[in-house]
Amino acid sequence: MNKQNTIITKREKQIIELLSQGHTAKKVGKILNRSPRTVDAHTRNLCTKLNASNTAHAVSICYEKGILKIGQI
């Protein structure tokens, strides 16, 4: 596991995986039994950790860093 993976929490990874599939924060919240605001907070934290400007950028960085893999979902 590379260093970048160690800073991503399990919940952040779950959320970014679902967002990368095109789900909204509201839908991700329903899937994970969390409020959309909690999903947004996790997404903001992840964007900060990755120095991403938005969710799409965070998804892109996760693929580049190997945190997400094509076909893993």
C-alpha cells in the first residue's frame, strides 16, 4: 500500500467509489445510511487531503494514485 492510500479512510474510499460511479451525495448517503451533508463533509476532507479542486478532480487523482482502479467497482 502506498503512502497516499494510508491517508484515505475506509469511508472516504467508499464515498469516492460511489461518486465515481455517478451517484449523487444524496444517493451515496442513502446507500451508506448517512446524511448527504456527512457525505459532503467526507468529500471535502478527501479533496483537501488530495489537494483537489472539486469532486471530479478528486476522482481523477484517486485513479492516478491507484486508490481507485478501473473495473474494481
